[in-house]
Amino acid sequence: MTIKIGIVGYGNLGKGVECAIRHNPDMELAAVFTRRDPETLKILTEGVKVYSYEEAESKKEFIDVLILCGGSATDLPAQTPELVKHFNVVDSFDTHAKIPEHFAAVDTAAAQGKKVGIISVGWDPGMFSLNRLYAGAVLPGGHDYTFWGRGVSQGHSDAIRRIKGVKDARQYTIPVDKALKEVREGKNPELTVREKHTRECFVVAEEGADLDRIREEIVTMPNYFSDYDTTVHFISEEELLRDHKKIPHGGFVIRTGKTGWEDENSHVIEYSLKLDSNPEFTASVLTSYARAAYRLNQEGQSGCKTVFDVAPAYLSPLSGEELRRHLL
Amino acid sequence: MTIKIGIVGYGNLGKGVECAIRHNPDMELAAVFTRRDPETLKILTEGVKVYSYEEAESKKEFIDVLILCGGSATDLPAQTPELVKHFNVVDSFDTHAKIPEHFAAVDTAAAQGKKVGIISVGWDPGMFSLNRLYAGAVLPGGHDYTFWGRGVSQGHSDAIRRIKGVKDARQYTIPVDKALKEVREGKNPELTVREKHTRECFVVAEEGADLDRIREEIVTMPNYFSDYDTTVHFISEEELLRDHKKIPHGGFVIRTGKTGWEDENSHVIEYSLKLDSNPEFTASVLTSYARAAYRLNQEGQSGCKTVFDVAPAYLSPLSGEELRRHLL
């Protein structure tokens, strides 16, 4: 018997979940739900239907877990509490400051529906958070560092696109090697934002646009660029489509700390990701936690959970015995 | 109220646990139990008593968790099932092939005593196992690699010391850079043991010993060295004590895998440790899992568990709310 997954929202993330389900033989895609006109949506999996978002509830008996692939700004704060009344759900809510609020709303609704809702799943929040927790518990009193990149920041790319005379743009966030090196050496540097990351922008300008003005507007843009060392490259539309069509990302979580009676020994714990596709990897994490949501609910659990609350074994299709035999 | 920890066995690992407790303000060392004459043992923590192993049971009302610091060959197979009848326990049992058997014995005894026993805790098995599980669940169909080192192998050092004419020795296991590089590039190489690790030996010979014969005996020793490229350096006792007194170790767990409808995107997940002191780091992991054992038992749970069965939040002294606010 396979776990029946429903996808809510079919952008890059939703499509990534569809692909991830194909890589997990114990799961199958049951349905896709969209806010768009279902007729206009062409999905990859043969024989699976697309429904409007409003129809979701009426399909609940055919679905074990819904993976919510909407955005954190407006979709998930409404959808996750609404849907967890009827379904086990997993989302990738990533507005850090609002996680406590989102958790509370999902927890109340999940308890009401006797379902499991796992929120803020992905790689940051998600796998990176797990590594911060494990490393922090093992090396208390140590220092934590998170670096992101090299990878495309959608928010920064969008900010450039809003500048007059810009046709398209891609922005890469890049960790600074010198800072990474100092952190790994256990020097516990105090790093400014400028010292941790640089920003590299590839910009397609409209014909006749003032390139110097565009460059100046980018590098001085508050919040997004003014606190960073930013490089701007003007390229052609063909180059952008050819060389920058992927959505890579990744990063590093490093903790250094001391042990010994007099702190005489130093240790470095490092976790890193190098991802060709940010949405597909995030989708793969969501999909493994869908398995966990299903199993936890089968055991009678309910309420809101995060990656911190889920024992690792729930993520794997292997049995406890197989895990101990092959992975321990 | 602090968690009261007892240490069973006071070698490098037990001493490491004593130091780790000092780094965790929510814990205190309650007692040390030893197979040696308690009178001969001088521990670091003032005011804490040393008892004989046989006295442990009589102290159970003063202890929340016992951390077992004996060896996997003979100590733990007997001690863990025996002690988990009366105590929550954590051990670092690391004989991979015998983990299923050990798990079964501890599970039966723990159920009987209504206590929690967490076995095979440390970094491998332990943190490395966790990373194999998480990465495997997220990237099904990928490839897993574990490299160890640069670090001292106690077993290999002991093997050299048994050779006639050898006074002392230290053996380092070293991962091969070329292999690491190929793995990180996602080439999925099939690696022989020789291609994964090299071995470097620092040997103090007795006066007048035949160095060529010793070198030959080392590099041809079956199981330990004959399948590896091994380098032997003869050094003085002073040099050994000066340059090789620490017990460093570490390693890498790397998983590469593909996502996308046609496997078009590649990903690399890497976890690495660089440790000045193998026993002190292992002890730090054990100590964080002691917190988990205590809490799980407080919730009414019992039985044998491994790192796979423990939700990460149980390891941290922070509350769920604090974790979500600061680490997620």
C-alpha cells in the first residue's frame, strides 16, 4: 500500500514534489490542487487529475498527506491552518520571524482535526535547522555560523527586475572564502554582513538604458545590496537564458566548540549542501517529511510539529531493523 | 532541578563525559562506578564519590541516567542489559555487526525495568549514522560514502605495538583526497579500501631493533595494513610524546543524488567532523543523549532506542518554543 500524496500549488516547488514522488516507490501522486483554472494546468504524471483548490476537502478520503507548495507571505498562513483540519500536511513556511505565530495557528487547527501538520520543512528552515540543533546540543558553549550560497536569491533577482530599464536579472549570493576559513579554524570571528557574503548580479538591460544608473541603483539599494560588496555584469538575454537558467543554491552550517576540563580541545562540525535545484531539493525534503506525517498520524499523533519534533526513523522507508543493520 | 548523571567506567571516555557534564549546566555528576579499586581512582570533580561497579544498583535512587563508558567487546554486551533494568542508560556500543543482537538484549531488559536505553551513541555510530539516514531519505537512489580521518586508530596502533621490537606507536587513518574529490563531484566512483584511505604510522623502536623487519611486518599485516598504502616513520619516544599525544579524529559522510523528472539535477549533501579529541567528542554526544533518555523516560517511554528513534528536540536544553524561535 502506497502513501497517497496531494500537491497544493503547482509552481517550481509543486513540480519538484511531483518529481520527488517518482523517486519514492512507497508513494504515489493522488491529485494536484491549484488556485488557477485546473483546465490550464498540464502536469507531468499521467492519469492524475488537477482540481481547483476549493475541491480539496471533498477529496480527503483519497489522500493521506497534502504537501503545500504555496508561498510564505500569503498562501501558507491561510492554507496550512485551513487544510490541517482535514488532512495531514507538510509545508515549507520560511518567514523566520513569524514561525511561532504560524506554529500556534497550525497546532490549534491540527488538534481540532486530529491531524499532523509539519511546518517549516526544507533546507533552511529544515536540514540546516536540524544541524544547528544537533551541533549545539553536542558542543554547548560553541559558536554557530550559517553561510548561504553560491545560489540564486529569488527576492534579490526580483528587486533588480523592478529597476527601470532592467528586462531580466539573476542574483547570486556567495559566501566569502576568507570568512569560511576563519570560522573553520575556530577563530570565532564576529562577522558583518559584508564580511560573510558577496552578491553577484547578471542583468539584461533594455536597449538604450543607462547602464551606469542601473548599476548605481543596484549597489546602493537599501536592505538588499547597500550592506554588501556587489558586482554587476550586463549580459544579453541569450546569455541569461543559456548560462543562468538553473536555480542552484546551498550553503554551510558550521559549529565550533571546545571540550575538556579546561576547554583544551577544539572541534569543528560542518554540514553543507551543494544543490543544482533549490526548489527540487526543498521538495525532496518535504516529501520525506510527508512520510513522517503519515506515520505519526497512523500512530495516533496529532498537532503541529517541526523537524525538531520528528524522530529521524520516520523519514525513511526502511524498517527500524533495516536501519540499525545498514545505516547505524 | 538538574539531571543526575552516573558514569560507569573511567577511562578516556568516562573522563570525557565528566568534562562534558561540566559544559551542561542542567546536569550534574552524581557518581562514578568502576571495576577497579575505587580507592585508587582520582576523578576531576570535587566532592563526587567513586564506587565499585557492584554498588551501582544500590545508588539508583540518586541517579537519573547512567552513561556507560566501557568497551564494546566485553563490557557493554553484559553491562547495558544488566543496568538498564534499573537505570536509564546510554552507551556507545560500536561493533556494527552485533548491533541487532545488542539492541534485542537491551530492549528486553529495558522493557522489564520500564527504563530507556539508548545504544550506539557517538559519532560513528551516531552523528554519522543520522546523516546517512537523513541524506538517504531526502535523496533516494543516491550514493553514500563515509570516510574516516585524519585520525588515530586505537586498534591499528595497538596492532603495531604487538610487533617485536616496537616500544610504542601511533597510527593515523587518512582519507584520500582524490577519492573525496570524485565523490563530491557526483561521479559515484566504486572505491577499493586502498583508494579510500591511507595509513600513516609513527613508531618508536626499541634500541637495536631491526627497523626494516618492523616496517615489513607492519605493511604486510593482514586485515590491518596489507590492503592499504601504508607509510612508516620511525621517531624517538620524545617526539611521540610531544607531537602525538592527542587523539584526534573525524571524517566525512557524503551523499550525492539526483532530482527532477529525468534526473537532470545533482545534489551533494556533506557532513564532516574535525575533532581534536575523539573520546571527548564521543562523550559530548553521549551526554546530550543522556538528556534525551531522561526526558523520554519522564514521559513514560521505555525500551531500547538508537539515535534514529529520538526526536532531535530531546537533545537540547532549550524548550520547543525557544528552539523554534532561535534555531529553526
